[in-house]
Amino acid sequence: MPERHKDAPPEADLYAPIEWESAGDYEDIIYEVGDGIARITINRPERRNAFRPPTLAELRAAFTKARDDHDVAANILTGSGGDQQIRGDDGYIGSDEVASQGIGRLDVGDLHVQMRRTPKPIVAAVAGYAVGGGHILHLVCDLTIAAENAKFGQTGPRVGSFDGGFGAGLLARQIGAKRAKEIWFLLRLYDADEALRMGLVNAVVPTADLEREAVAWCREMSFLSPLSLRLLKASFNAAEDGLTGLQQLSHDATLLFYMSEEGQEGRNAYQQRRAPDFSKFPRRP
């Protein structure tokens, strides 16, 4: 892996043991925090961590909690899959009132958008299979670290499904259209080293070191400017998300302006019922 910047924290600090503390009670996931990191784990080993509607609802709740927690600087997501056993005619069947009417859900897209709009970096830590829906989840994460035993691929056309959004377009942007079509049209599995060569993941580490490496990356980012990371993430996504992406970027820029003395002068003048004085602020070229 590339050499770290000379001003980065010592590696002994980045790779120090971490103690996770449970921060929520869920059925399908485990939500834990430690050292300014939120770890979200899909916990359905009996289904190889395949997700279902309640899993998606819990993931959305966990990412919301991590977003609103001022102590959390970065997130780790682990787990993968998509459960064909609970797929109905129009989506995936949950256990709520909508499901009782025989109506399926395809709200995984809501989770994808939320993950991309979360202002804090998300690191996917992939061990074993990231295939189908789990493959899309790692795609929409900001960074992906793969264990040596990781396998990547899609299953859609084999089970009568596809993802024409992030699963196709974002994949093509990351690895090129020809390789993306190969993944979707041939449904082959790719090991971690091949995923690294094609630019699908950022790094490959021994399986036993996966969490340790993901934690180190999150700790390293926690020493950086949170507003810079927030605006960079929005900037990367803006071109891909069109006007919606530009809206997010503009909202982040508005937040930055609100925090400036110039922005606060306008607010203070309104609250104090006086005319604002912007003359002291330079008109920069």
C-alpha cells in the first residue's frame, strides 16, 4: 500500500486495539462505536448476511444515528448479499403492514442514496462473498478494503433481476464500461486481487487483518478536516448525481457559509433589526 503522509498519526496509534461498544438494539444488524468510528455489521450468518426489508430499515436507522453522532468521524460497513427467498412479485417481502397486503419493497435504493449523502466517509470491509445486492452496497461506499478471501460479482440476470442505477452506471465509472458489462453479462466471480487490479477495491489485506486495517483507515481520516471530507465526498458525487448531487454540494457549501463571520453578520443584523454591514468583508477576485 502507498506510504502514509509524514504528518499522519504514528502507525502504532492507527493500529492500536479498539474496544467496540454496542450503541443500539437491532435484530439483523449490529451497531457499535469506538474511537470515533461507527461499525455497522449485517448480522444474518444463517443467510450468509443476505439482507431483507427489516435489514434495510435497520441499516438506514444506523447510518442516521452515525450521521447525527458528533463523535463519529467515519463508518465501517461489513456484510453482503440479497435474499431471493423473500423476494415477491414486485419486491422483497417484509413483515410490516405493507407486506401484509402482499406488496413488496424495493427500497434498497433509499439506502444507497442515504449512504452517498452521509457526510462522513464509509469504508466497506469485505470478507467472503460480496455478490448481488452486497456488491452494490460496497460500490456505494467511499472506500473498499477486501480480505484475501473476498469474492465479488453479480447475480441479477441469473435470478431475473438487475440494477440499472448505481449497480451499472457507478460500476462503469469505477472500472470502465467493458469490465462492468462483463461483470453483469457473464456473472463471473472475481477474487480480491483481480478486484484490486480493475480498481474495484482500494486494498487487499490478509483476512485476519481486515478489521484492523479498516479501523486504521478510519482513524487516519478522523485527524483530517471533517468539512473538507464532507465537501470532497459531495463533490465526487455531484457529477454522477446530476442536480440532486449539486443540491447536496450546495447545501454543504451553505453550511460552510453559515459558519463564517460574513454569513453570521447577515443573521445577526436580522435578529438585531439593523442593516447588515458587509463592507468589512473583502470582495475576493
